[in-house]
Amino acid sequence: MTQDRPVLGILLMLGFCIAAPMGDALAKLLGETMDVAQLVAIRMGLQVLLLAPIVVFAAIPLAMSRRDIGLSAVRAFLHILGIGMMFLSLRYLPLADAVAIAFVMPFIMLILGHYVLGEEVGRRRILACCVGFIGTCLVMQPSFAEVGWPALLPLGVALDFALFMLVTRQLARSVDPIALQMVSGLFACLIVLPLLPLLAGVPGFGVIWPDTIGWGLAILMGALGTIAHLLMTWALRFAPSATLAPMQYLEIPMAALLGWLIFKEFPNGLAFVGICVTIAAGLYIILRERQVSRSAPAAPSEVPPPAV
């Protein structure tokens, strides 16, 4: 079993928080000309193509136990669902708003981490995440008033990704991160690729051949998505999900910066207040985590049980 190393886990999650919004920004650009199912297929197919040489030359074994294979299949399905909902929401919402609304996820993760994994979750962290949830509602309100039900899609992303992170946490300690991403990508391709010709003509499943620039953006999107989720998987290998959940609040300012630079979008007054509240809650949890880790060594109850 890999020993927890919270500082390394936090640094790896920071890398995820930079790479993931960059991939989302490219998906938003590509979504102007491509359907959601095609974007998901490109994203997962490129994950397999990019990782295949590494797996071959590094001789990384892909063999897994029956339990890990089952969890990997569930993880792939959750990955497809989450990416699909996020890409669809980006058609209707500003980048920063979509990312910020999805940040009810850390609250869900804290509850799941406590009741499912037995991780220690203090009252202050729960209170701070509740404050962050209020901030998320402030962000969602103007978006819901403007575009209607698509503003709820990031909430679906939040629940989906919380479950995705929970499954990843169970796999991260026993499966090599690159092997995990490779197997998940293969499962995802087996699910998505056959649907494209079968559902041709159905809204959302159209196929458009990109031009040279489109292919370049698509390849970069796939690379960023693959790197981001590798960083997230490695982070979960070294730190509990309850420790890492607050770190993802840093995706919000990154998404706001990219939205402003690329799409000339910036959150309105109420949404900006909500984003500030959400970030403040996340930063409080990070500071609280650091204070607790410095004041006392980790108790046995603070270390997640090994995967069985």
C-alpha cells in the first residue's frame, strides 16, 4: 500500500487544476463546430493513442484483478458521462460559470469520503464546504435565469465526478496510474465509438471532419485531458480525497482567466460574488488542513483503509 504524502498529492492536484480548465476551454472552442458525442470520442480515443506508446515502451502491465476491471469499467462510464455533460454545458454557459457551478462537488466528496471511505472530516471543513455551496448557488442563479435547465448540467457533473473520484481513490493504490488511464480509455472507446455510426442523425451524435486547425485543437484537448487526469490519479494515490477536494477550487480563477482571454467572458456581479465566496471557503479548508497536519501527527483514523 502506498503511504499518504499530502504535500505531494496537493502539488499534483494543483497541476490538474491548471490543465483541466485549459482542456475545457479547448472543448468549448471545438463545441462550436462539433457535436458532444464526437468530442467525447476524440477525447477518449486520443487518451488511448497518447498512452499506448508509453505502455508499450515502459512495459507497463495492464493486467488487473476482476474487482479492478469492474471498477475500471464503472470509472470509464462515469468519465464519459461527466465529460459529456461538461462539454454540453459549455455550449450554453460561460467557462468560469460552468466550472464554478460544478464546485458543489467537494461538498459531495467530503460526505462520500466520510461515510464510504471512513476518512476523517471535521466540522469546520464541512461548514466551509457549505459556505462554498452557497457561493455555487450564487453563481448558478443568473445562469439559470438566462439559459434555463442547461445551468443545472454542471450539478450533474459535480455528482458524477464525485463518484468518479471515489472510484479512482479505490483503484489508485493498487493500479499504476498510466495503466488505469489506458484501461479506462479502452473501456470508454468500446462504449462510445460504436454509438457514433449507430446513432448517426441523432442530435448530439453527428460527425464532422475537422480541418487542420480543428485537429490540432482536438489533439491538444486530448493531451491536456489525459495529463490532467493522470495528475489527479497520482494525487489520489498520495492523499485522501477529503484533503484534495478543496484544492480544486483553484480551477475557478483559472477558468475565469481563460474565459476572459479566449471568449471575452467574465462573471457578472452576483456570479463574481459567488465565485469569491466559493474560493474563500476552499482556501479556508486548505489553511485548516495545513494547521491540523502541523499540530499533530496523523492518527490511524485519518488514513484511509487500503482497497480490498
